[in-house]
Amino acid sequence: MASHASGSRPGAAVRSSARTGTGIGIGSGWLVFAGVLMIFGGLMTLLAGIAAIADDDVFVATRNYVYEFDITGWGWIHLVMGVVITLAGAALFQGATWARVVGVGLAGLAMLANFLWIPYAPLWAVVLIALNGFVIWALCTAPSPSER
């Protein structure tokens, strides 16, 4: 009875140490979720960039779009963004704290780039905007290293 009154329960220490994620570099399911989405989204952005660079006829642009740019230029932008987003997503798995901040910034830039990409690939651009929204949400809601 005395052990219950003092607040210590058998096995409480085991549960609290398991919850802190010691021994796991990433420590949070939300960071794993964000890392996987960043790698997936980065690779898809990279592939869209390669397709735009390789063949301008892959994408059909609407006329009189306010943000009209050259398809090859957009391809290079997407290619570079895809590589950087994929690398930042991989850095999340290494437990790099800077990758969270960079990931939020890159996901925001990717949302903007995909918004401007809507006339060229409308459905895919909207899917990547939503995916990057989930990345930002997961990176912002994951516990900080001091909370683990």
C-alpha cells in the first residue's frame, strides 16, 4: 500500500523509459511519418522535374495563365527542389534537429511551387500541396528532443 501512496508503481520506470525513445535516433512516429512523406514527395517532384526537362511536350500548359513560365525552367526548379527535399527527409531519419526547421521551410516552398505548377499538372500539383501540408503538420506536432 505504501508504494501506491507514494506514486510509484511497479513497472512505471519501464514505461517511462520506453516512452522517451532512448536508443532510437528519431524518437517520434510523427518524424518518421514526415520523413517518409518528404522522401516520397521529393522523389516525385524530382521525377516531374526530369520529365519536364527531358520533353517539353509531356505537360500541356493552359493559355493566359498569370504565372506562365517555361516548362524547362520549371523542370530545373522541381529537380533541385526534389533533391533537397529528399535529402532533408533522409536527414530526419538520422535525428538531425536542423532537418525539422529546414523541412518546414522546404515543404512551404514546395507548396508554393506546386501551386504555380497547377496549370501543367493540376491533379498531381494538388496532391503534392496536400502532402506538403501533412509534412508541415507532422514536423510541427512531433515532440521536441527535450520532451522525449
